[in-house]
Amino acid sequence: MTPEEEVLSTLDGLVRAGKLGHIGVSNFSGWHLMKSLAVSDRYGYPRYVAHQVYLFAGRARLRNGS
């Protein structure tokens, strides 16, 4: 089992148990997200429905007041 399959299998169990309604990711590269979506489609796991990009450089500028 690949890491993507393992994570998505676990999330699938949580969705089926009603613990989660939807799943999303943060800071995935484009290829990583597409690979995970392909695994979801292949095995019938839930698909990620949200992708949040967190920029560390932007936060540093905010702290410095620039």
C-alpha cells in the first residue's frame, strides 16, 4: 500500500463512520494532489474537495509590518 492509499483508506473509514463530512489538503504540490485524486478514483475513496495553499513568506512580511 502506498502512503496515498494508506491515508485515503483511513480517511475513507472516517467518512463512512460519519466522523468526517469532507476532506481537504493543505500545502500539497499540484502533482501530489493529482496523484491522490487518481488513487481516490481508482479505489473509490473520497476525493479531496478543498486545497489550501499556505505561504510562509507572506506571514513573515505580516509580522514585520511590511
